Amino acid sequence: MAPMASLSTSAVQVVGVEGEVALGKNYAGHTVEIKELKPGTWIVKVGTFVPDNERWLFDPKVQADLDEALAWAAQNPPRETDLQQLEEKLLGNPSTWP
């Protein structure tokens, strides 16, 4: 595997009154992770982040179940349901109830 070129830039900025530092227009609208290694030292990474309450969706078993469900849905398009027939199937014929 070819080594990746490492580009490094450095800039001196004054932190704004609200604690902000500009990363440049190239990063406007992007989500970043800011990790403070120690007071005054940060690592900033651009990326896509998954909220804690959605991480379960990335479990391999869940992914497999979702793939299976999507494949089933592709092979079984929606169709109209006869509700009377469904009720009889689930509960039997209500007219015969005591």
C-alpha cells in the first residue's frame, strides 16, 4: 500500500469571545469531533458521527436482520388487505361467538 501524503498546516489565531476558532470555509457545515488531550491541546477530526441511541443499528446482527427484511420487502410488494378475511383468520368467525 502506498504511503499517504501528509500535509500539515499551522496557523495562529485568537480565540473569539465565545470560545470559537475558525477552521476555514472548507469545513463549514461539516461535523467535527473535538478531543481535548490535555488543557490547551486538542485534536479536531472531520467525520460522520452516530448518536448513542442509534448505534445499535450498526451491530452486525441487526445489519443482517435489516438486510433480510429489505430483501423480503423487495420480493413482497404491499397489497391491499381484506380486513374482514383477516379478522376471521385471526379470531374465527365473530358471528358464531356466543
